[in-house]
Amino acid sequence: MPEMIWKLVEISIIIALLIPMAAMLVWVERRMIGIWQDRLGPNRVGPFGILQSFADLLKILGKEDWIPPFSEKLVFTLAPIIGAVCVLMSFAVIPFAPDIGVSDLNIGLLFFLAMASLAVYSVVLAGWASNSKYALLGGMRAAAQTVSYEVFMGLSVMGVVILSGSFNLREVVLAQSEGWFIQSQFIGCFVFLVAGIAESHRLPFDLPEAETELTAGFHTEYSGLKFALFFLGEYLGVTLISAMSVVLFFGGWLMPAPLDTWLPAIVWFIVKIAFFILFFILLRTSLPRPRFDQLLAFGWLVMLPLALFNLLATAALKLMEVL
Amino acid sequence: MIVRFASIESLFYLAALIAIIASLKVVTQKNTVHALLYLVVSLLAVAVCFYLMGAPFAAGLEVIVYAGAILVLFVFAIMMFGLKNDETKYAPQSKGLTIWLGPCVLAVLLLVALLFSFDSADIQQQLNATVISSKEVGILLYGPYLLAVEIASFLLLAGLVAGYHYAKPDAQGGHL
């Protein structure tokens, strides 16, 4: 019984750290974009504007939580919750450090893929339940985009599974003690990162919420706390994709010999995640948004062959015992 | 981790109960999207059952393939049709009980078969069975069951070719 209570405490701590961190990311993103675009960004609330997210939260809690009378009420309310819950569930299988992590599920990688594919219901149902044209178009784009990029995401990580021989994410990390998988899986890593951006529908792949053409896409009709939940889901999604990239390709908490004693394992893990989050923000500032047909054509014509080639080459090299 | 402390049996029966209720809701709902959502819930509950019976790989694939991909496409298609007002007009529920007769007979036959199989293989024993790893599933699929895998892949290839044929622009540049 004490073990179970300890587990619940661990889960609570992880959630209690993740959610404020996702909120802080909003400020980090706006501030970093500001710096990269040679302006200041939000810098008024607190030192360096660090309390900006707190001010945003207060404002959003004060907004009227409006459910449109023409919407499908139950599904409309459920949709943002599904999104946030699915992303939070995925963090259960992330190994944060040698003895930190909620579950060493033997199908951890499959669990992550499953939660990523369930998260699409949030966007699709939001689009459908809003009963408005913009939202429906956004929801349909999200469905097509996610179902397509899910395929490449699943294929791109199979190289890692071949090399480590396990779906258990902790074993994947431990298998990288000789060298990170990025050495041989650079194509897989590229496909995974692109698919990850598409799955979390961030710029440049944020076609489901493209504001220039669809107002706000699937969350056009949302306001107040429900809108905040969509935002939370998005930023948690960015953190999740960063954490997964680190676990799968960049050795998780592991570092090469002299460096690993400098900082505790969990700190190295967080440093690596922070690097990827900043990379995603930099992508957002620097790349234009493609057209929707270009996005899907790029997926099926470039990403799919790349992922398949990576899988075949990895399997062949593994059989020849080169890797 | 927590599963170990709660009784696995009671979790199994809870998941099975959810699956049955959700499946019943699928066929009695008049709103198509709601019916599909109950189907998703049913599939997730079945995945939990698989996991508790020691088949984690099957559970994972159940969620990824059925709940995460196929039903998303179903919801996608239903959304595109935009069925709003004509849902009760064509719903078979309005035609009385005779239409339920055939499915009911088939379901009862299936239930009898299931009960017989439960009689021989105790469900208790199934729940305590060893966990089958994804490696064993892979070895079985590409060993004794290779022919079935190949036949399934023929079927998928045929579907792919048909899909390509329908989506291909014709001589006038339009679609079939």
C-alpha cells in the first residue's frame, strides 16, 4: 500500500510540474519569437515579463465560458478535455530519469502512439460539435493531416525499436548507453520531428487552425476555460514531442562520460527537452505555412518513402550486424 | 503499477461491462456521430480487456488501428455528409421489432458458442496466463501464420489499387 501512495504522489508531482510549465511555455514562446524578430515581446508583467502567463490565466478565468446554443453541447464540452487528457496520459510512459517515471509499460512506445492517435478526436469532435463552417473545415483538415502523419510517425520510430529490441521506453534509453540512436537514425529522427509537428498541429503545419483562412479553425467557437484547455493541450503536446525525441534518439537522461557527472540525470533530460522546445519555436518563427494539398502531398510523397527506406536500411544493417 | 493492487479480475469485468453497454448504445443511438463515439469507447474497453488478459501488443494495436485510425476515418466521413435532420427518417428502429429478429438470432447463437468455450477454458485461468510479448507475436505472425499475413496483405493491396483507381482523374480531368 505505501508503494501505491508513493506512486500517486509521484504522478501528482509530475502533473503539478507539467501544467504550469506548459503555461510558462506560452510566455517563453512569445518572448523568444520577439527576440528573434528583433523586438521585445511581452516584458511588462513581473521581471522580464515572466508573470505574463499568470496574467493571461487570470484574464481567461474571468471570461464568460460560452457554449453556443447551436452546438452539440455534450461533445462540445468533452472535446477539449479529451485532447488535454490524451497528451497528459502519454507522459505516464516517459522515463524522466533512472528512477523517475510513472510506468515502465512494456508497450510504452505503442501507448504513446495510441494516445497521439486518440488526441485527434479532440480536434475533430470540436470541429463537428461547434456546428460552424470554419470549425468543421478545421476539424476535417485535422483528421486528414493527423491520420496521414501518424503513419510516418509510427514507421519512423520502428528503426529505434529494431535497434533496441523493445517497446519499453526505459529499455530504449538504456540501449543507448553505447551511443545515441541519432547516429544511425538521423532519417528516422527527421521524419519523427516533422510528423510530431504535424500531430501537435503547430506552425508551419497548423492548417487546422490557420487564422488567415479559417478564423481560428476548430476552436473558433471556444472561449474561456475550454479554449485554455486546447492551448494547454497544444503546449503539452510540444513538450511531449520534445521529450519523445530525446528519449528515442538523443539518449534520454544519458550523457557521454565526462558530462554526465556535471549535472543530475533529470536536469540533463530537462536541458535536452528545452533545446527541442526552443527548436520548435524557432521553426514557428522562420517557416511559412504550406497549402493543405502541399502538406498532404509532402507527407505521402516524401515522408513515407523516407520512413520506409529508413526502416529497410536499419533492418538490413541490423541483420548484417553492422549496427 | 496500480493495477497490481486493485484486483485484476474486477478491472476486467468492469471493462467488459463498459464494452457491452457501449456496444448496445452503438446500435440504439439515433445520432450517427454519438453511435461512433460509443463504438470508440467499446473498442477502448476491449483493449483494456486484452491488456488484462496478458496481450499488451494486441491491446496497443487495437487502440492505434481501430480507435485511432479506422474510426477517425468513419467520423470524418459522417462529418462530411452532415447528417442533421434525416437521421430518424431512415433509422430502422422506427420499422418495429421484426427487423431485430435476424441479428438477435445470430447474436444468441454466438452467445451459446461463447458460453461453451468459457466452460472448457476457465476465464480465471486466462487472466492468470503469462504475458505474451510483442516479440512472440511477431515470430508467430511471420512463422506459422505467414500465409494469413500474406493473404491479408493481398487484400490491402487490392484495396489500395481500387482506391487509386477511384481517385485517379479521368480523361476530362474530373474524378470518378
